[in-house]
Amino acid sequence: MVAEKEKNTAKSDAGSQESRIQDQVLDAIRKSQEATLKVVSAWSESVAKIAPKLPEMPKLPLVDKLPKPEDISDKFFKFAQELMATEHEFVQRLLDALPGHDKPNE
């Protein structure tokens, strides 16, 4: 009984630590994204100030036929979501195929 309680406590501690690590990674990613957005915004504002002074650039043929960046981004993330769902389903089926998958943890 005591050993089982210790095992459950260890699992709970491991799960809590895993959650903290995931939170720290996500927080670091968000901070990095915010820093990147600040740099790109500052650069964009600087370019906007000098752009009116630049000579007009020649129009490239078929540029208006290219997909918009938003469309490319949407398609990429839709594909990534479908890929993750497919991989998740595969791992679940793989675990189901392993011997002893349906036995309770001891």
C-alpha cells in the first residue's frame, strides 16, 4: 500500500515537472516570437520611411498570379494539423498493437 502510494506520488511529480517544462518551453517560444515581431515591425517602419524616396521598381510578369502569403500560410498550417492528427492516430494504433497495452499500470 505504501509502495503504491509512493509510486503514484512519483508519477504525479513527474507529470507536474513535465508540465512545468512544457510551460517554460512555450513561454520561451512566445517571448522569442514577440522579440521577432518587434524587430520586424521596427524594420518595416524604417523601410516605410525611406520607401517614398526610392525609384519605382519595374513590375515583374505574373507576380499578381502568385498566391498571397496568407494563403500559403493557411495551407501550410492546415497540412501540418492534418499531419499531426495522422501521426497521433498512428501512434495510438501502434500502442494498441503492442503486447500488454491493455493491462493496468502496476
